[in-house]
Amino acid sequence: MIAAVAETGRTVLAVLEPGDTVLEALGEACLRFGIENAAIPVFLGAFTELEFIGAEEPPLDEDAPMQSASLVRNCEGIGSGTVTRGPEGPQVHLHASVGAKGDSARATAGHVLRGTVQYPTEVMITEILSPALSRQPNDRARGLATLVFDCTAG
């Protein structure tokens, strides 16, 4: 485990509008306010579609990182995430749990690859001033890019 005390800055409230692309709109909100590192403690709304890392059928190896994607249409739910400085601007890492409206609210959860807002989606973005956050491949997590920071901070 690594841990550090985070010094927080501003909290930005954003409402994503119908038709907005989720990850891009969140990145644009961060750019607008000059936020390079953040936590997204609240993300809730309804979506035309959300694509997750996942599969429709159980994987052969449940411990291995998923290599496929699953698309959920007409859904609503809640999520959270982080923002790190990427090579081309803010890099949003978002996880969500949503229920498909047309499938008795059957739930799907996981890492969001892309999505489109159906109804206004409410988001809270909390700026992290220190430590600086980044994502790097982690050998202990089968090479997945995971959150890293200076654990001597605080």
C-alpha cells in the first residue's frame, strides 16, 4: 500500500449536458479551471450509452485484466474517479455502476471507456494540489496503469 495526505484546493461543480461525451467533458472542465490532479467523488446521471471494460460472459480467468468491452445503453447510475496530468491534458479515470433501464435496471460496473450523456449529469471535481498524481504500469497489477504519487508527502 502507498498512502499520503492530500492537500486539496478548489471544488468544481459541473453539469454535463445531453449529448456531451463523458470523459471529454470532464477533461474540458478540468482544463477550464487549470486542474491537473483531482478526485471525482461524485458523478451521477443518465446516459444514452456507457462502454465499460468488461464482458457479457464470465471470463476464463477472473484474475486477469479484461481485454474486452461491454456497452450499456439507456442507463443511469453513479461513479467516481481521479484526474491526472496526461501527455495531452487531463487524463480522466472513471469507474461507474449503472443500471440498464430496459433490462429491469440490470447493473453493470467497472472502468468507463466512453459514454454519452442522456440527461444532465452532476459531477463534483475536487482539485488535489499535492502530491502530484500520475498513472504508471504496475507489475503487481498485471501491468495495468495505476495511480502513483509521492508517498512521503504529508
